[in-house]
Amino acid sequence: MLQRFDPRNADISYWVNGVLRHRDEPGLSPFDSVVQGGDAVWEGLRLYDGRIYALHEHLDRLRRSAIALNFADIPSDSDIAAAVTATLRANDMRDGVHVRLTLTRGVKVTSGMDPRLNTAGSTLIVLAEHKPPVYDTTGLTLVTASVRRPGADVLDPKIHHANLLNSILAKIEANVAGADDALMLDPRGFVAETNATHLFAVVDGALVTPRTVACPEGITRDTVLRLAPDAGVPATARDVSLVEMYTADEVFCTGTMGELAAVTTIDGRTIGSGEVGPITAKLSAIYQEYARTHGTPVL
């Protein structure tokens, strides 16, 4: 799965600490913490007809992550929302848009990883792109990566940090294997998530999804866990083995960038019928309708 360049994004502007710049104009210091060591937190937002779904939940997670990393300066939710609105208006965007928020520890006075070198406050970056859901809705192919998701004893997954090398290494393995994405295990050998999304399996008409012991607490994942029971589909978070994924009736992944997308092959095994399953299709439609009608107005 390779995202394609959307020509509508050729002249977009992005936001860095109150300044809007053309995408081709540099706006980040080489002394910024995200450049020096990936020292930043981030969120992905999706815009539906002028509304951002789960904006407050995303900003809460951003703030928790920044506090965990002991950032000295964290913008208010209202300031971040205003920056998002300004960026969307500058780009004349209203629907079918993905927004990536990045909050770094800020610019250092000299190179080094010591946070005491940061004296100028944080850096807020807002990047909005025309980007419909990115995954092929006819079914994805996954391969299990040798790279594993670390647990809280190594790096607590509740910190939604911008150092994504773990995911990138797994994605490289998926690319080499000709798969869409990589399935990643936790240190104990249970399923964690993919390199970019959470996973659900349909077993005997019910949903199971891995616990968040080695993956972030996903906003889309949480929405599915809330909506599924009302749609007559019981849902449980527990340890899930790779064999359970192989033998599930259906598998799908969840995420802000791709919403819900069916997985039809894992490690050469055909999942269920090999096509988008009825529960996946049902929950995908329910999620899309819910996300489009329950967002926070920003325009």
C-alpha cells in the first residue's frame, strides 16, 4: 500500500508557531528537538465537513504525552484548535482532510539530548492535507514483522511520541515482502497492532482486539469498542494470539488516517472468505456515519 500524491496538496501551507509557510518553504530549525532526537508528540485528526472527529480526545492524548515527557511549555487546547482552524482556512479545506499535529520540546540552544538545553518553549506544527482514507477497502495483506512492539518496561505506549523507527523498520519488512503493512507482536508473542493501525478480529460473531500493553490507546479503536455492542456485536479487549488472527472469521484494522479497513491475508493465510466480511462492512459504515456527525466544528 503506497499513498499517492494528491495534486491538490501542491501549494498547501503549513503552520509553525504562528507562521504559515508554503510547503516548499523551510520552517523548522535544525536545533529543534524533533530534529535532534525525535523528541516530540503527535496526533492525526480527520476533518469531516468542517468538523474534526474526537478533537478533544486527541488533544487530551497529546497533552498527556507531553506531560509524560516533561515538556515545560504546552499550548492550550484553544490555541491548538485556533492554529488548526487557521491552517484549514488558509488552504480552503473543509472535507476529506487529514491533519497531523506535532508538538516538539522546542529549539535547543546547542545540539544535545539534555532537555535543559531547551529554553525557548515548544514548537507546534500543523500540517493539513487533502487525504481521503488511505487504505484499499477491498482487503489488505499483512506479514508478521520480526521487529516487536516494546512494552511499558521499555517505552510506555501511552506516550504518543514521534520517534517512529520501530514502525518504520516493520514497514520496511512489509515492503520487502510485498505486503500492505506489517503485523507486530508484543514482547510476549501476542498480537500488538500493525506498524500504523490497531487490529480487530471477528471470532464467532464477536470482536476481540489486543490490550494496549504494547500499542497506543487508539481513538478510532475506542470508538469501535463503544459502537459495536450497540450494533449487536460484543467486543472484548484481551491478549490475542497470531493463530487466532489466522483462523478468525474476519480481521480489520482501525485508525484515523484509514478509518476501518478489512484485512484478507496474513502471512499467506486467507482470512475467512478472503473478502470484506459482513461485520467489518457493517461497523465501517456505522463508524463513518458517526464520525461525520459527531465532530467538533472548527470552521
